[in-house]
Amino acid sequence: MNLTEVNNPFLIRQFLQVPVDLYKDNPNYIRPLDEDVENVFTEGNNKYYEAGKCIRWILTDKTNKAIGRIAAFVNPFSAYTFEQPTGGIGFFECINDKKAAFMLFDAARDWLKQQNMEAMDGPVNLGSRERWWGLLVEGFSPPCYCCNYNPYWYRDFFEEYGFKVFFKQYTYLRNVREPLKKVYYDVAARIFRNPDYSFRNIKKKNLESYIHDFRAVYNKAWVNHEGVGEMSFEAARKMISSLTPVIDERIAWFAYYKNEPVGFFLSIPELNELFVKYAKGKLNLTTKLRLLFNKWTGKCRTMYGLVFGIIPEQQKKGVEIAMIVAAANSLLNNKAYENVQMNWIGDFNPRMMHIAEQIGARVYKTHHTYRYLFDRSSEFKRHPEI
């Protein structure tokens, strides 16, 4: 077996093709858009990318057939926020061969050591946590947009190599047509009676104002999480603007207190279901027409809970419940969606887990984020609870 660094267009195409070949007989696999993967490794498209701080390899067998791949990287925004400098590995794929998998892990570990890292997390993304983060260990259903999907045996590869669970991420599923329990309507009614609170769904014509509101809430609600940095206005603009073609105003909500933003619950149509599974990796005219047609005809029945946040000053007051009730009432008045998948709720955040369970959602998928300490005698610590 041979490792080859990905450093030219031909090898980039091979890197993208590895999972396509590995999953060709797996009906649950959905090929991501090539553009979404390559943007991670393109300076100018990814603010976390830094030349010389990211590398990719392809593993080939004796016939020169690609049988695995991996990326290793140093995220300059988060690598030094941990107890020890910590790099990342991601986009791991491999045939069911432990020797091959360990060869990929070894290459990533050795390179990260050269970058003066003392640990590596994986599989993670060179970017924000809502994409390509965690190893699927339970709930092997078709993946959500830009979420990792993998066979069950990858778990053995990681754990036998010596990775330990740093935290677990849960995806919750709820039937949106089921009414909430009466107690939550009572909590919401109390908040609704307070004229200082208001709840609004997004209006595309005022999208610029929501960029400011999103950033204001995000930077209060999320920056205290380990490894999460402050979001700039341009980053917020880029995120919201990228969603403009698929935003459904009915399922993206903000909460306000005295007209200041205090929370958001942003959902979008589940893009893999909407159009990506038909795209074969290519975002071309045919793919875009499919997106528009499926959106217009209501072909997508699943909402994807993109991000949820309440600023600390408004937590434990029922505001989150009121916002969810406002959104739920809107959905009960139309039949556009059947389910909502609430993605990326970490086990270090029991309050968010409790909220999901309160509203009748169940754990649908589980991903593990692993950490490997290079000094094998060092004490391993899980992600602290928040």
C-alpha cells in the first residue's frame, strides 16, 4: 500500500471519487456536492484554511487502486484553545482493512506532530461544527446535508487505534404534525402575554437585518463553547447568503426581547432530500433546476434544524419553548413538512438535550467526536459539560 499526497487536479478527482467507489452498493449513501468538499480545501473559500497547515492523502493498493483517504489540518482559530494544541483529521474513508486504516491514521498523526500539535480530533472539519463533524455510530440512515455517513466498522478502526470519545453528538427527530404537550403551550402563553417578547419568522426582503441579528445571538450563545470562536459579520453574511436559494421563511425564526435579538431556531429544507441525492456531486444547471422544481412542488418533507441558540441572559425563562411553539403553530397551519431533524446536540449540553426531549423528539442518529493524545501516558479528559 502506498500513500500519495493530494497536490494536483487528477489526485483531487481521485480524492472525491474514493467514497463513491466504496459506497457504490450502499443505498443509504448520498454523494455530497464536490464543490462543498473542495471549498474546505480552497484558500479564499474557507477562512480556516491556511497554506501549509492542511494536507490530504490517498491510499492505494498494489494495483494502484485508491482504497482510502484522509485529511489532516490545523485550525488556527481553535487549535490552541484546548489544554493541549490539538489538530484535526477528517474526510476519512477506507476499505474494511485495519492495516490500511491505521496507515492513514499514522500519516495524519506524524504530520500533526510536525506542526507541534499534541493531539488530534476526528473525524472533524476544517471549519465550523455543523459540517462534516463526527463519526456515525448509530442510526445508519441516509445522511443530512454535509453530514458524515460511514459504515459501522469505522468505529472499530478509531477505537482500536486508541481514539477516545471526546463527546457525542445527537440528531433528534420529531414529527412536526404532532401537537406539543399542554404544559409547553402554557409556558409559551406566559411569554406571549409579555409585550417585551416577540417572535418572527424570516422575511427574505429584510435578510440583511437578520444577518446582524444572527451574529448578535450566535456570539453570545456559542462563543463560550470549547473550540468555538466568534463569528464575524462577513462570516455571518456568507452563511446566510449561501442559504438564500433554499430558505423557507416559514421555518426560520428569531426571538426578540425589547426588539433586541435573543434567540433563533433556523431550519431549512433538508437539502440532500431536496436535490443533492440527484446531483451526482455536480452543482450544474440540471441540479439547480431540480432544486427549484422540488422546492416549488413541495417534494421535500423533512426540515433540517440548522442551528438553535438562546443568549445566556434569556435562558431558563421559557423563551426557547415559546419560540418553538410559535414555529410549531405555524407548521400546523400548513402541510409542507412531516419531520424535523435537529442536528448537532452535544452530550456536553444537557440543557439542549432536555429541550429536544421536552418537545417530543427522539434520538435518531449518534455521532462520536474522538480525540487521540499523542502522549499516551497523558490523562484523557472528555469535553466539559456546559
